[in-house]
Amino acid sequence: DAGVIQSPRHEVTEMGQEVTLRCKPISGHNSLFWYRQTMMRGLELLIYFNNNVPIDDSGMPEDRFSAKMPNASFSTLKIQPSEPRDSAVYFCASSPFDRGYEQYFGPGTRLTVT
Amino acid sequence: QKEVEQNSGPLSVPEGAIASLNCTYSDRGSQSFFWYRQYSGKSPELIMFIYSNGDKEDGRFTAQLNKASQYVSLLIRDSQPSDSATYLCAVLNTGFQKLVFGTGTRLLVSP
């Protein structure tokens, strides 16, 4: 298996621009998680899906952030408009539904907003 | 108070020594605890989990849990330079599926 796939790996954009991050979970995994990691705040859960349905989005910082999972093999995290404080590494992870702790992380997307 | 707290380190140990990494959590109802390892520039990977009070051993790694003290630790015996990484403690949120991570402890093992 190829593992969790994320794209792009690096993104540099200017403040105010829209940013879309993409994730393909491991085939057969029913749960998908979006995290943000910074030096100051560590690894923070933004939102997670079970069977393509958003379960908990309480970690989404504000309305500028949105996430979708149109099918079992694809999810997006969108930031519109982006701000410099959004600069971080964004990880996508997936897990079997009955083992939510056993999360397999993708390589991450390093986002820099100037 | 943060939900999961770890000393950021770095914790420096010589090769062959025992490295002891500690974590405290605030949710007394938490039942499941996990250790993830993250190499610099890489993504976290699960290395240990523990549910019951006491010790759980897996190779050179031992996880220890004390629910009364709300304390979890990870011991790495015979530390190797390849163990140098950041170790993240995570707690499964009571009643939910989501993990709450600490900010991690950076471990440096010198040859």
C-alpha cells in the first residue's frame, strides 16, 4: 500500500490567496483526520471524518477553513483567504474505524503564507 | 492547563543509556494512551499504546501508566542514536475517537 498521500508537499502563497490541500487515505480506512502542527501549539486536530461524514470540526480555527470528503478516497482542506498565521505543516491521517488511535499519517504539506 | 503536557526537552542521553520520557494528562476519564515518534521533517508514527495501569513492554520500549497520578511514561532501553526524535504522547479523548497530543519531547542520543 502506498500509505496516505498528500499534495502538494510544499505550498508558498501570498496572504489573501486561496489554498487547497489534498489527501488520499489508505484504502479501506474509514476515518480521516486533518491536523496542523506548529512549534508553538504542537499537533492540533482540525477535523475528522467517519465514512466521509464530518464528525467533529471543533478544531477548525475559523470560517476561513473548510474541509470536504466527497468520497472514501479523497479529502480536501481549504483556506480562504489565507493569512501568515496559517503557516504550518498540515497532516492528513487515516485509520480503521474501530481503531481510531492507530492513525497513519501522510507526509504532510508545509504551508508558508507570506 | 493543557490536556496533555510534556517537557519539550531536549532530553540528552548517551548511547546505551535508558531514556525516560514523561507525560501527564488532565482528563481523569481517559482510558487509552499512545506514544508516537516523529523524526525531524517526517510524520508521526505510532510506536506504543497502553490501556491498563502498570507496564507494557515491546522490545526496547516500555510504556508505564499510572491512572491515579494521571501519568504516562515511555522508557527506551539501550538508547541508540537512531532513537533521536521527538516523542509525542497522545490520549484518546473520553467518549470520542480523537486523539489529543502533547507538544512532544525531543530526545537526543549521543554516540
